[in-house]
Amino acid sequence: MNYEEVLTNAKKNIGPNCKVCPVCNGLGCGNLMPGPGSKAPGNGAHDNYTAWRKIRLNMDTIGSPDPIDTSVELFGRKLAFPLLTAPIGSIRLQFNPSDDVADFNEKCMAACETRGILHAYGNGLEQRIWDEAILSGRRHGNTGIPVFNPDTPENIEKLMDLYHNDLPAAMCMVLDSAGLPHLRKLNGKGGTKTIGELRRLKAYSKVPMIFKGIMTAEGARKAVDAGADAIIVSNHGGRVVPETPGTADVLPEIVDAVKGETKILVDGGIRYGSDIFKALAMGADACLICRPVLIAYYGGGQEGIELYLDRIRAELSDAMYMCGARKIPDITNRMIRRM
């Protein structure tokens, strides 16, 4: 199988809401929700994508002929390259009624094991998904990072307790999903969290704690105050509030605010290895990708995801080679420019 075949297969399997566009830029799905689209008005998914397109690479091929090393250290792990496959809660609601996110998580963890990275996963509010994901983690080198919805601290702690014998590399609270209507109503207490509540969860976690959904320097400082070991710059793919800036637009101010105090990850509209290069040049430590990974899953299961990950890593390696970086720490802001 090749990646073009993956895309052809995905069109047959993914359901009516995703169009498997030649470029996953948010235009085909528009504001279709539930589905892969954005929250109207506006199109946050497309805005995320176009924000990365406004950044260009500075080519420089005068330098060392040494081989490229894309590996990084993150959460006490050596990753083959600085990418995590990103979480989705329920593919049943967004794609096909018969689909099961547990199978998606299983295939992602298997692919991430063979490709040397990590999979951040959600559960769509089904308790069984956590149990099945823990089993997937055991089978595949503990490659999963659980991502908890903004439930009450008490209920999140109960979920953390499920991992007492299977500690993951990290745990994550997905703050940006607080705007989803069904989560805002969760047990009457779902939704936004105070710094005190986040500190409580950080203290309870036995592994590094990630807070996802940071879109301002002020928000980043609050997360650091709460003890975040890492933050994810994310607007939930444009799905929770309209007319937010693209994640690439806010990443520099967040880097300026908290670089060195916490790890900085970013998602939203990242589609190519060159986008990862741009994010690293702006100061991010790693990236996450969701929608294209789902397309690859529908097009070829584990093999489809592996093909996509291979493509992304090769693109990152090529960008490094052509811009004069031989190792990830070599990538600097001088290697990019904003248009």
C-alpha cells in the first residue's frame, strides 16, 4: 500500500462528513458539526491551516554534510521525531455510527510503537474506552497518553487511579473542550477549571501533567502557575469557539512568556513535516496532528497511519537538511520568516 491508496480507501470508509480533500484545510467540511468541521461563524480549522502557510523556510545548503537526526527527549522518552498523534473523543458521532474510537486508539498506539512516538487519546465519555486503552498501552510499549475531559476533579482523579499499575508517560487535561455543550453540562460541573483545581490534579498525578487548550500568554502563565509540566497550544481545531486566531499566530507570544518553564506543544492545522519544522523554529518542543491521522486510519488502519507518519518524518528531515539543521536543537528562528 502507498499513501495515495490510503486516501482512496479513506474516501470509501470515512463516512459522509469528511471529504478526504487533497489537502486537509477545513474547507471541504466547513462548519459541519458533529463532524470534522469548525464552529460557525468563521472556520477555525481553515484559519489554523492558513496560519502555518504564512510562514516560510529559509533555505541554506552551505554547511555540514552530517546525517539528519530527528529524535527528541520528551516526558522521559526518546521519540524518533517530535510528534504525537492527537486525541479524538467519539468517531461514532463524527463519522460513522458503527465506528469505535477504541479501535482507532489501538491502531494509533500500534503505529506509534513501530514509529517511535506517542499517541494522546480520549474516550468520548465511555468508561470502557479507558480500560481498552490501558490494554492497548500494555500491548504497544506504553505509547498512550490519556487525555481527560474537564469533568470534576474528583472524577478525573478516579480516572487517574485506573493507571496505578500502568503509568503512562504523561497525563493530560483537555481544557479547550470546556466549550462543547455536552461537556459543559457534565455532572453539572464540567467546563472551565480554576488554577486551584489544576494544581490539585497536578499534585495527584504521578506522571508529568499536560494542560491542553492554551491560546494566550496569560493562559500559559496560569498553566505554569498551576504546575504544568507541558502545555498544548490549541483551539480544539476551531471546534469550540469561533474566530480565534490560528495556533501559529499565538505560538510566538506563548513561547516568549513561558519558554524554559514548561514544555510547549502545539496542534491545529499542522499538515506537513515542514509545519513541524516551523513550530520548532518558533520555540515549540513538539506538535500534535489529528484529522489527517484519522483519514490515514480510515484508509489503511495501522499501516495507513504508519505511512502517514513516515511521510511527515521524511518531510521534517528534508526541511532540516535544506535549512542547515542536522539535529532538532539546531533548528532556530533564523530558519523561518513570516510573509
